[in-house]
Amino acid sequence: MFRYLLLFISLILYSYNLQAAEAPVHFKIVPQQSRITFEATQAGAPVNGEFKLFSSDIYFSPNALAQSRATATIEMTSFAVDDEDARSILKDNNWFNITTFPQGLFESTSFKFLGGKQYEVFGNLTIKGHMEPISLTFILNEFSKDSASITGETILKRNSFNIGDKDTGSVKDDVKVSIIINAVAVK
């Protein structure tokens, strides 16, 4: 009996060491198959938009979350919205201020497994020179040593980044950000 217990413990430790030894895979996004969209609420109606240009550097493995990391650079000047009035207002210094702050930056600090295919990434987002901690929940739709695919979302508070008027009567503070990322391994 003691011998079987030792064998069982050895197998568990061996399995743990294999998982711990696995290194994250280095991925780059496929821009034509990836999106960052946002939805704000103005006067009770949704205003939808997206950032057309962004890049990221991702090191990820579900078996090596402690070593996983990601950065994303968002070209704020590449935004597009479905409302013509909002398009001109968002360029303004009070809103995105794209002349002074042409890029946003996300840098992960940690990843967490939530169960099934669901994960959460924590990190810092910098927009308009304001850095705030955020978390984003995502579904790992596909993962291999060659490619990965995720969908996720988070809610940002626009006032935390000094975007727009502080008054939230006309434009709500909550902005839903959704992502679709398709990536390939860097060879």
C-alpha cells in the first residue's frame, strides 16, 4: 500500500513539473481577424465604435499562467464610430485628445483561470496619460503551439481616464469594450 501511495505522489509531482516547465507561446495578432470595439451610451442610445489599428505582443499558455504576459498598443487615431456627431467630438481634447495622446497602452500583470475555457487578465491601461488597473474576462476559444483565439470584454469608466465631461447625465460613465483576438505563433 505504501508503495502505491509513493507511486501516486510521484505521478502527481511529475505531472506538476511538466506543467510548470511549459513555457508560454509567443503570439502576434492577425490584424484582419482581430477587433477592439466599444459601446458607450449617449442620451440613452448606444454609440458603437472600434479601433481599427492595434498591435500586441502575447506570451500565453493555459498551463503557464504565472509566466504569461501581454501588451497591446492601440492607435487612438484609428477610431471609427457609427455616429457622425460623435466622430468629430471624440477627436476633441476633452475626449480622446488624439493629437497629444495618439496611443493607448495595455500591459498585463497577471492571468487567472476561472474554469472551463474562461480566464481573466489583470493589467494596467493607459489612455490620455492616465493609467488605471483593469481586468478583462475572456474565453479561450482555441489554443495550440501554432495559434490562439479569444473573445472577451470589460467595462471601463471613461471618467477614470479623463475622457469627456465628468457629468454622466448625457454620456454614461460605463463603456463596454469587447475584443476578438486571433493570433499566430511567432516562429
